[in-house]
Amino acid sequence: MKRQEVVASHKWNLEDIYATDELWEKDFAKAKDVPKFSEYSGKLGDKATLLKFLRENDEYSKLIENLAIYAHLRHDEDANAAKYTEQYSKIYPIFSSYSSEVAFFEPEMAKLSEKYLNSLVSDPDFSDYDYQIKRIIKGKSHTVTEAEERIIGMSYEVFNTFSETFSMIDNLDLPLPEIEYNGEKTKLSHGLYGIILHSDDSDKRKEAYDKYYAAYGKLLNTISSTYIGNVKSDVLLCKVYKFGSCLERALFDEDVDRKVYDNLIKAVDENLGSMHRYIADRKKILGCEKQYFCDVYAPLVKGVDFKLTYEQAYEYVVNGLSVLGENYQNLLRKAFKERWIDVEETDGKRNGAYSAACYGVHPYVLLNYQPSISEVFTIAHEMGHAIHTYFSHKNQPYAKSQYKIFVAEVASTVNEVLLLKYMLKEAEDVNLKKYLLNYYLDTIRATLHRQTMFAEFESKVHSIAEMGEPLTKDVMCAEYAEIGKKYYGDAIEHDENISFEWARIPHFYTSFYVYKYATGITAAINIAKRILSCGDSAVKGYMKFLCGGSSTDPVSLLKLAGVDLSRAEPFEEAMREFDKTLTEFENLMGI
């Protein structure tokens, strides 16, 4: 479908950011002249000067953020539009110049006395920046000199080479072979591999699985070298910033207590019995003599007909989230009416789905809607992101408006869990109930168990590198194979292919990111349970969380919603939810 064929109500209204492209160009001309923020260097010990810098920095940041988001969204709606591709490419060099201009800020602030910094925290004039200043105080021992910070800033392009190299390998150079699919020879791709894994044809799944991993196997030495380089760059930065480990540095950057990470690993490890049971159930239902990793995505429940138009699906989501209150529902309807959402799959449009926003303008959501049950969940998920951003921006000053990545998946997953519970309650068809329970089990398995498994692997390889021990292809494959056996149990064939699954995971190039998916779904399961059992009081606490932005650390923000991840209980509750859902599924399936 061509973009011009899409009805206006299914296109996002980017004119709310810039009414015309000429206005964008006018702001771009203004932004090209990056303010000489470095002239403030050496003067931050004066409160009036510091406040002036912070306010001017906010205003310029908002300007370039608006420019970048608009260009990004225009580019993603149609990559074939040369004008927007040019906009998209020319905005980002400004960020590099800006970063250089403000590189002095944190090193200089860290040199100032703790007494002075604490006086800023208690000063009402600096209320927009109190959390940021508290973080500077907390990070004093990890701050480097301005010269070192500039060198590190210039080096990030080098450090990012490992991720870029893997991306080139994964998207361009991977020697994926042909495969026969739907009666035709076609090249195996990442997308087609995913489609085949979710199909009913066990022989085709195994063929695709073997061919897919064979391609990675051919480049395993190169990929290993690339990933090892990424790990070593983490170790280098860990030492430069004076942290005891790469994990410690990653947790510090997100302001997350180590107890949270340890609680996650411990709870999942101690409750793997249910995971093993589910994998064994899958083998029994599929009737496999041998179950391979390619079989864990195969559908267990077939014949579910749940096709809705976009309008029907959206209203279904609004109704499904009624427990969040009338104000939340009205905001969802406002988003629909005011065209925050780009709906249709069109030529040149980016695939997938996401939410994005700039301060002072409502969020936007990109979809590629198809009439299927999974797409209904996608609407709920992305609108969860959007409403979280809306509340954070509406209730926090610019400096505190961006919530940490640690909590980024909480609101989206709360929506998914609440919608699923609503659908289960409304479902009269037993087959639909089976499907929904299976969907929930696979969501928890993929987001909680699997991401924790990934977290254990990257923690292990970083520890090996930190101790100065050789980190090689064979070492990494052996470690991954051992962890895989622990997580999946005996009902699956632990073949050679799966020992190097790590080699195809792009998230490993953003180290210690994956565990946040697992903590996110853990928090969401607990929040949804509180909302469904406690009603308005739980909703009020949850709304405080949604409004929190980065006004304090993310673990404290989640406490407003009644979830304390520094304790073991929320993780144990998530494990109980998986076990309870599995038992209900087994009963319906007659296992």
C-alpha cells in the first residue's frame, strides 16, 4: 500500500511537532549554531551562573530533541522520501558538537564540595535538578577529569564499532542459504526464520533451524572476536570509571541496587522446575520423539479466530484496560481521536512497532497493524509506553521527564497482562482460553526466564574477562551450553547449534540490558495483580509511578506502585504466576 492511499485517521499527525517542514528548517538553522556552553566552564561554583547554564541547556536540548524526533518519525513513515532522509542524517552531527560543549559539566560538578552540592539539593531554585545533583554526589568517586571525559566521548565511536560490525554481519554478510517455503525456493531471512519457527511443520522448523545456525557457525570466529572486543571495551570503561565490575557500573548508571539483580537470578534459578515442566508439556502436546530448540515456538493451540479491524481492536483495548480508570480510558480515546498513531503497513515504512515523544508534545506510536490477536496486544503494549511518557512529561519538569530504561517496559507490560486477564474473563470459547494461557506462558518464558538466562551468560563472560582469563569462542560456547541445560532441562535436545545461540543476540552489545526485560515483567505481573485485587488504591499508586519520570531512582518509583524489587517477594510472586498459569493450562489441555 502506498502512503497516500491511507485514510487520514490512520496516519499520525506530526504537524503537532512542526506544522510545516519550513518551520523545522527554521529551527534547524537556529540549532546549527550550538551555544558556547563551554564558556561556563570554571564558573559552576556560583549558584546564579550554574542555574543559568542548566536552564539554557534545557532549552537547547528541547530544541534539538524536537528536531531529531520529527526527522526520525518522518523518516520511519517513508524511508523513500529523500527530503526526510536528508533531515534525518543532518541533525545528528549537531548532537556530537553539543556533547563536546557540555563535556565539562559533570567532571566540574564532581570537583565541587559536597557541602555546596547538598546546598543545591535543598535550594528550591534547583528543584528541577535535585535528583541529577544527588547522582553527581553519589558518583563523585567514579568521575574522571574533563580531559579524560573528552577522550572517552571521542572514543565512543570506536567502542560502538563492535555493535556496528555485528549489525553488518547479521544483516548483510550472514551467508543464509535458500530454503523451500510454500512451494518456492527463497532465501532464508531472519523474518522468514521466525515465521517458520511458529509454523506447524516440524520438519521445516528443523531444516530452517539447522540452516540458520549453520550460517552463524561459518562466521563464529569473526562474531566471537567482535563480541570479545565489546566485552573488553566494557572492562576498560569499568576500570577508567573505577568500578569493581562491569555489572556494578551498569547498575550504577541506572541507579539500581545490586539486590534487585541478585533477587532476579536467585528466584528464577530456584524455580526452574516449572520451566522444565512446561518444556516437557510442550513435547507431549506436540508429540515429538525429540524436541529441539526450534520447537519451543511451535503453536500448541490452533484454530483461534480473533480478527478485528483496527478500530475494533483499539476499542477492545480501551475496554480491556477499564480497571485503570476512566481518566486512563479517556486518554486512550484522546490518542485515537487526535491521531497519535500511525497504523497501516505501507511502502518504505519501518516495520515493527514503537512509541516515541518529545517534551511539550504528546507521544506518537508507530504500528503496522494486521488483524490478529497478537496485534491487539501490540496496541496495548505500545499505548502503555505512550501513556507512561505522557504522564511523565505532563507531571515533571524537562530535567526529570525521561524515565530510566530500567522501568521502560513496565507500563507496556502491565497493559498486556491486564488485557490478557480481561480476555480470559470474557472468553467463552475454551480453545481461546487455551490459546491465551499458552500466550501468557510463552510471554513469561521469553521475557523472564530467557532474558535471565541471557543475563547469567553475559555476567559470566564479563567475569572471565575481568579476571584476566582467556575469553574464547570455545569458552563462551561451553558456558552458554551449560546455562541452557540448566534452564531448559531434559525434555529438549541440547545440540551443538544452541551452544552458540549467544552469537546471534544483538542485545549483548548493550551489556547488562537484557535483565531489565525480566525485572520489567516481574514488576508488571505484581502491579497488575495489585490493581485487580485492590482496585482504586492500587491504581492511584500506579499512577504516581507513571507520573514519576526520573524524579528519583527507579526502584523507589516502583515502590509507589506497591512493588519493592529490593525484596525477594515480587520475584517469587512472578514465579508463582507462571506455575499457576501452567497448572490451569495443563488442566484445560487434559495433561
